[in-house]
Amino acid sequence: MATIKIPPVLRGSVGGEKELQASGGNVGEVLRELASQHPATESQLFSEDGELNRYVNVYLNDEDVRVLDGLDTSVLDGDTVVILPAMAGGAR
Amino acid sequence: MASGAELIRKIKEQIEEVDPKDVLATQQNGNGAVVVDVREQHEFEEAHLPGAVHVPRGHLESRIEGAVSDRSKRVILYCASGQRSALAAHTLQEQLGYEDVASMRGGITLWKDRGYDVEVPRSLTPEQRERYSRHLLVPEVGLEGQLKLLDAKVLLLGAGGLGSPAALYLAAAGVGTLGIVDNDVVDLSNLQRQVAHSNDRIGVPKVDSAEISIHEINPDVNVEKYPVRLGADNIMEIAEGYDVIVDGLDNFPTRYLLNDASVRLQIPVVSASILGFEGQLSVFHPYEGPCYRCLYPTPPPAELAPSCGAAGVLGVLPGVMGLLQSVEVIKLVTGAGDTMAGRLLLYDALGTTFTELKVRRDPDCPICSRDPGEISDEEMGVFPDYEAFCAGAG
């Protein structure tokens, strides 16, 4: 099982949770598992052609999966997957 | 018992004295003699011989080895008139084993009378020395770092939740010029987090209100006010000449615009954003680390990008993030430590957790993979779904 860190903007789609557990052998499977548990996240994570949306950054532990093997990056038990959409909350 | 004058005369007989013209010749030969000023701090700061090192006579025994470790080296000491340096030369020669010591006759007074050049070092006024004394005691800042801070020009984008604490602490730290871009006026609902403003300044432009607070802390700070909305028409003109930009922007189009301008101008940006109980921090240092577009090539659709004004924020959170930004600014200016360039910090205030992620330069980045001169005005702030994004946001 991997731990998925849910960013503030997606928490409404997962019942307010900050972290969830999901299984899968690679990053894509883990995120698909998340999307099947919480269907509202699917369109936020994936584009219509099944690719990760470009505005969503995904990290395996502290490394961007774009510099690893993308969605094919292997996930081991205990790994953390961080979902990070861009945030522009300033403070006016 | 000998009088002081007699003692000095006797000591002068036991040491070598050299004329200023010989010292000048020695310096011009570049033959490696070390010229040591043995006067007090304030005398040295007023003016000294070019290239002289400073070892006050009161600290001679404890500090000379730090300045001249090789005892066989030629050492020429001087003071104001040649008395103190004679005594110091005697100490070096007789008690500390320096083999080739001389004292300059007539001191710096005679040197100046001859019309030779002196160096007037930059220094702090007594008031500044007192004000920044706790910086001067930290080796990573010290006098050199404080002078860099006093020379620094830092641009704050926004005098809101992030900009307020940054403005106050950077002013206190002695940043010489603080530019503030903000076209808003102080509102009662701002005061929950925007600590540069106050109850009696509700309705006052934020740039003016922030200037008052800055000058209450440190009247020496030069405040440049830009009561405008940052846009493609003014960003290059405003940002040019600043050393660091502190980004507290609340919307994506301006963040991309800022990124592109900062890459063109090669100005590092210390960026933070906040939402609810969570904050992000990074430094985008053009060509030394990734830029904002390397991290976020494209913004999320408007419905996934709430601004904190609408979404709410713990008032202390921008304080924490704005001060983390200020620390990064100080490090960029002084060169101390390692900045957050290439790293992204996520702070969750509710759980008190800090998560650090790596940010890589994108070799195919549409902006920072190219030379600054190749980036055109037309491209600035543009991103792939710009039209759709702005329609959604409207």
C-alpha cells in the first residue's frame, strides 16, 4: 500500500481526507485506484485520453514522476505519492 | 624610571624605521610586504593605506598571527604618527619572533602630507552599528553582509498577507530599498493577517500604509511605491533594477507574467502561496535553478484554482510563509546558506508537517531553456490555455 497525499483543492472530492491509502504496482495504478474509490477525482487527475493532466504534478516520495518513469514509475510498499496542483493563493 | 617619551626614543633605536616614500615604493614593487595598521577601529575606518590589514595595537599579540602567519615575512607597521607602530614593531621583533619588521616614520599623517593615496572604506554609522549589532555578531551576515543588505533593492509584489511580514522584517534587517506594488486600500477584513496595516489606516492605500509601518521600524529604508496593478504593460519597467522579487501574487496569469519577466531580467523570485492551513515556498532563480514554468507548465482550470480571498486562510499562515520568504531574500542578498532554489516546501499548519519536494529544470521549458534576449514581449505571461482560463475565471 502507498500513502497518497491529497492537496487542499482535491479534498472536497475525497470526503475531506488529507491522506489516503491505495494499492498498485506503479504510480498510474495507485492513482487509478484513488479515482475508482473517489470518482470525483478522476477528471481532475486524468485527461480524457487517460493521461495525467498537465497541471497536476505527481511526486513519488520527493521526486517528480516526470523525471522518473511517469505513470509507469514503480511504487513500493510504504512509498508516498504526493499530488500537487499549482496553487496561487496569495493574500490580498 | 624613564619617561614615556624616552622609552619611545629608545625603542625607536632598536627597530627599523622606514620613510613613507620607501613604503610606497615597496607597495608598487609588489614584493609581498604586509602593511599593518595598528590604530583603533574608528581611525582605520576613516582612512588607511591601500591594501593595509588592520590589527589594533591593543590586540596585536592575539591577532597578528591571523594577519601574518609567516614570521620571516617583511612586515611594515604604521599608526597616526609613528609612535604606536614603533612600540608594536618592537613587540613583534623582540617578543613574537618576527624577523623583518619596520615602522613607518610619521605614520599616516606624513603619508597624507606627501599626497599619497589612502583608501576610505565603507562602513556603518555608529547608529547603524548599534541597530544591526546582532547581525554583525553573526559571521554569515557580519559587516559585509549588512552592507550588502543596505545596498539591496527588494521588490514586494503585494503588501498583503505575505508582503506585510516580509516588508516589516526586511525593513528591520536593513534592506536599503523596498519597492511595493499594490493598488489596493486597507480593509477591515485585511487586518486579521496583514500586519503592516492598522485600524486607523482603513481606507488608506496599502503602499502608503506599509510605508508608514516600515519607517516606524527603520526610517533609513527607501520605499518605492507602485500603487498600480501589475500587468504586461508595466512589469518590466517596475522590476528592472531590483535584486530580488518577493512574490505574493494571488492569480495565475500574473504569476506566469512575473516568471517570464524575471527570467528575462534574471532576477530571482522568492515565491510563496497559501490556502487554508497550507503553504508552499520556493525560489525561482533564473538559469541557476528551475523557473515557475518548469514546476507548473500549465495552470489548473479556474474551478481548481481558488484564491484565498474567497477560500479563507488562517491569519498566521501568511505570516509564517512571508517570513520564510524573507529568510530566503536575506540569503540571496548575502550569499549565506542554501536557498530553496530547486526545492519546494509544503507546510501543513494543522498537522505541523513540512514536506520537501525536488523541482528540476525542464530542459524543454518554453521560457528558461532559452536566452533572455530571445523571449519576446508577445510571449510574456502567455500559457497554452490562456483564453479558456481567463474565460473560466471571468
